[in-house]
Amino acid sequence: MENILVIRFSSLGDVVMATAVVEALRREFPRSQLTVLTRAVYAPVFAGDRRIDNLIGINGGETPFRIARMLGNHFSAVIDLHGSLRSRIVSSLLKAPLKLTVQKHSLSRRLMIWSRNRFRRKFDALGSYLEILRPLGISTRVLPRLKPGEDVLDASQQLITKIRKSECGKLIGLAPGSRHPMKRWPEASWSQLADKLLVRGDTPVFIGDNADQGYIDDIREMMRRNASSLAGGDLSLTIGIISRLDGLVTNDSGPMHIAGALDTPFTALFGPTHPDLGFVPGYPYGAVLHSGIPCSPCSVHGQTPCRLKTRKCMEAITPDMAVKELDRVMNLRREKDEG
């Protein structure tokens, strides 16, 4: 394979999971030219990544014909990890002897939701990504892996040095945001968690994008103590910060995948979504908390309001549960580093 194109436009977690395909391809074809096509907002996922030869970010409004003209090259293989109408059209317009498209099992996932979990089954999004590589002779399961550049790591370290309160305690990231509000753990739970961490000598720091800042401000106002926030920075800086953390607590959202792909221990909080939907690849230092309420999942991506007019699935997860699981995976990482 001389020239391979990988397509995944969005969203953040899926783009991070696409790094597993990048890793698998680079191992199998070390001399190939590897191009990644994604949305510009998610291009920082690959910034400084030496596994990639060409990174193309689009704004989102381009037509498939314009995107195809931007790419221009004749490819040995086109690997479509998005599987949308748009990505399929882009693939059809390109010259390539081999074109592979992911099977996302979207209908089966929706059937599970529509049936109120009567047709419950377990999905594996990462497995679907890697399955389409079999025609290339690749069958090994590879986990997502981020490789941020040195400039990103240096910039994040400078920020962290300014806010760390003690070298003895742990630096714990808190990522309360989510594109869909129903997936957010309640503000009171986040504030109680941050206070607990401060009491025991850790340094909690809030992270997120610009859209998360208002929610984070509300949480910080509820706290009895003060906690720092680094929310609002660009994505590359967020990736650098997560790489420097001792641990992270997050909703079912992009930061979970970033932490997993950096081997940063994390606890992820699931409510209206569910691990059975397949978006937890099995990160070695990741813990998933779910209340076990049978009405969950009630939507594929957490976008649907609760039909019971409550959010028991999120409220049943307590700060003590989050701390206990985070300590467990942080200890696993520490034992690995020491062993």
C-alpha cells in the first residue's frame, strides 16, 4: 500500500478512536503515505503525530466534490470510518482500487433503543473500525493511541505548574461537559466531588471547551472551596493537559477517549447512554460507572430527554463511587509504572 486515506469527520470521541486504525495501518505499512481527513475542529487530535504524513481538515460546509478536489491524489486504499452519505460520496469520487467502509450497526442500535431494550445486545465500535482492515491483512485489536507533539506537552505543563497546589496530592481533571445536557452528571455531584478531592489534598482542575464554561462556573459557585479551571482552551491544549493528569473524572464524552488513548486513568459516568452501545473500547486504566437502571440506554448518544421526567440514571452515581473507582484505576497505573 503506497498511499492510504482514512476518513472520519466527527465527533471527538470517534475521531480519537480512529487513531487505533492509524496505529494498525502504520504498523502494517510503515512506508506508506498515510492521509487523514477530518473536520478542522478535530484536527488537533493528530497534531504533531508522526504516524500521519498528511492531515486535511475541512470546515464542514464543503461539498463532497470540493473535498475530493482537495484530496486530489490517487490512493491505494480509502478507509471510510464515518459511513455517512457524505463520506461515501467522497469515497466514490476518489480513484482507489480498494475502498472500505465501516459497518456502524446504526439500525440495530436504534432498534435496541426503540424497543426499550427488549432487543438488548452488546456492540463494539472499535471492533467495527478494525474489522474493515481485514482485507489488508490486519486482524490484531489495537487500542486508540494519541501522540501529542512536544510543543503541546510543554504548553500544558506550564499551565499545570501554576495551579498545582501540592506535589504530594494527585492532579485530578474534572470534565463535566457534554454536547448533550442529558449526559451531564448533576452540578451538585461535581461540586461535592471537587470538594472531596480538595479535602484529601488533591488538586482538582476543571477542563472543557468554550461551550462548557458556563456549566463549570455554576459548579464552582456551588463549591465550599476553590478549584481552578482550564476550560476554554483549544483542543490540542486540552489533550496536553489530560496527558499530564494523574486521573480524570468525565461524563460519557470525548475527554474519556482522550484519557484512554493517553493511558491517563479515568472514571466515566454513564446514564442515558450505556457501555453496551459499544463506545467504550476497553481502555486498560478506565473505569465505567453506570447505575444499572433498566431503562438505560434511552438514546444512542444521550440526546433524548428522559421519558420518566427524572434523571435517576445519573443521580444514582455518587461522588464516593466516582472517587473509589478513580483510585482503583490510578493504583493500577501506579503498579504498572512501578512493576
